[in-house]
Amino acid sequence: MEELPFIYPASDCVWNLLGLGFCLADVVLDVLLVVEFYQEGAYACLGVMIFLLLLSSLLLQAFSFLWYNYGPTEQQRQLSSFVYIEKYLKNQSLLRTLHVLQLGIYFRFAAVLEISVRNLKAREPQKESVAVYLNHDLSMLRLIETFVESAPQLALMMCVMLLRDDLEIITGLKTAASLSAIAFSVLMYHRSLRSFLPNKANQDWSSSLVYFLWNLLLIGPRLGALALFASVEPCYTAAHFLVLWPVLVLWAWRQDTDFMDSQCGEWLYRATVGVIWYFSWFNVSAGSTRNKSIIYHSLMSVDTAVLLTVWFFKKEEPFRLGPVSAPLLLVVITSLYSLGIIVRIVYYGFFHPKDAIPAAKMISDEVDFRSRPEAHNNLRAAACMVYKGDSAHVVLDVQPAPTPPEPLKGPQKRMRRLVNNFYS
């Protein structure tokens, strides 16, 4: 028997509060950008912008609603005993109404902040586990928003900047800040997964910095190549996505993903993974990722090279982006992407948390989670508030069960799949 080890640091509460502020600020900025496009008569950009906003919002609400409904009834009851807001969300009519009104993610923010504040006032293992679980679902939704809305928006803005020849210090800083925000969102999702490795320390700053850096170096050139291509072939940009995206979705299907609790939900997840892969790597299946990663980055490297080649031969002459000429821009983008690959290799060679804890009776996130499914199931169940007894200290019995454990559903299944995939 051992005490529940999930820890929810006070700093995460601050990050979530800032995240809510950024989320609200993002809504305001999106509205202002829509108004700006309308006033300038840039109706094509306006249409793309509105489409991205609607797609992102509908997708987030769909995942949020499905996840609320996937949770077992007993888990929902125990969850509502810790989070007051969750009591109201047990009402299906209210739950549907909130998500139809596109407010589901804001109630998730409210639930995370509520349990975070209550946990700060009186730290208890149960509250910390509830906070970790709620924070992870929120992080996953924000990651989806990053690649369905923020990344395409940034590519659009970079394309507009190229067409207007508007390279000034302020626009460059805005672009760098937006790109950094995307890489930072990926980093925060990565750190949230660390919460489900209870016998390992949180990711240190050096590891976080390297992880942030290689994402920045890979995502930035990819978005830059897409923006350059769109500046000369705007009509073929959508065609390019529609050709590549189904291939990525089928690849996700071939990896036999098992993230959602329904077939329709699983295909929605695979379609979303295809969008994420269009911009960045995201592991969706357990096992060795080396070969899959090599295939992915080889494909993206070739595709990015094709985009840059088309732009180079179809650009208007003479081309200059501020002090940067076309050949120099090609060299910069390809060099940054290559550097990103190198930094990624360095990260997984020296910084990625993959070593198992050797202490007796520790549950490893890699070996034991696969070789001892009963221990893993107990740990995931505890993380999602499935407790035994009324003891003030929640404990886990990791002894082999006399009967096979029931298949995981809802949050337990999501946490197990994501952690196993990411750290395999």
C-alpha cells in the first residue's frame, strides 16, 4: 500500500489563471482582427479567419462535451463532490446548452481554478489529484486550439505581412511572440503529462527550455514555408492541405489509435491529429517512436522543400523582405528547420525523461505500466478520483488483482494512452 503521489504545484494555479486571461484576450484580439479585415475589404482573409474561429470553437466544444459524457457515473459523482461547478454539469440539458453556446471550455477553466484555490487553502491528496486530472483535459483542449486556430492564424498573418511588404520591428516582434506562444502551449501540455508520472520529479528548466526550443525551431519554419507558398498560390494552399491531411488521418488510423470511447469520437480524434501533424509532430501510439518520427520528419521536410521551391520560382521579382533577399530567406528557413531536428535529437538523447525509478515498489511510467496493467489501472483510477474507503489518506493497492481489471473508460483511458504514448 502506498500513498497517492500526484502533486499539483501552486505554480500551476498561476499558469491556469494566466491561461484564462490569455484565452479571453485572444477572443478580443480575434474580434478586432475580424473587424480590421472587414474595414479593409480583405474579404478573403476575413472568410478564412471566421472559418478558423468557428472550426476551432466547434471542435473544442465537441471534445469537451464528449469527455464529460465518457466519464463513468460513479466517477462523475465523486468528481462533483470535490468541485462545486461539476455538480451543475451533471444536468445533461445544461451541459448541452453550455456547449452549444460555446462556453464549455470556460466552465472547465472555472472548475480548474476552483479546485486549485481550494487545494491551496487546504492541501489534500484527493484535491491534488482532481486538480491534476481537470488540468490535463484543459491542457489537451488548449493544445488542439493551438494547432486548429492559432497556427493557421499565424500563417495567415505572415502571408498578409508578405503581401503588404509590412516587415517592421513591431510586426516582427508580434510574429515572434505568436510563434513563441504556440511552442509554449506545446511545452505546457508536455509538462501537464509529467503530472501523471508520480514517481518522477517535474521537468526541470533546462529540459523545458530545450523542449521549447526544438518546437520553436520546427514549427516556425513550417509556418513560414506555408505563408510563403500561400503568398504566391493562395488558391492552392487549401488544396495542399486537403491532399496532405487525409494521408495523415489514414496514418493515424493505421497506428490503431484508441483514445476515445466511441468510434465516431475516435475518427474525430484522428482527424484532429491529422491537423496537428500538418504543423508539428504528436505521438499517438505506444511503442518505439523513432521510425515513426523519422518517417514524419522526412515527409514534412520534403513537403516544406516543395512549398519553398514553388514560392521561389513564382515570387515576384525583385523580392526583398526588409533587408532579406529571397535566397537568404531560403537559407534561413532551411537552416532553422535543420537546427530544430538537431536540437530534437539532442533533447531525446540527453533531456527526455525516460529512465525508470529503481526504488522498490515504484511504478514506472514505461516498463511497469505495460508489464503490470493492474498497477497502472489502479494508479489511473486513483488519478480520476475513484477512491476506496473514507480514509483521509488515499492509498493504492498495487498487488495483482484476482480477476482481470475492467477496461478503462473516460479520463482514465485518456490519461493512460497519452502518457504511455508520449513517454514510450
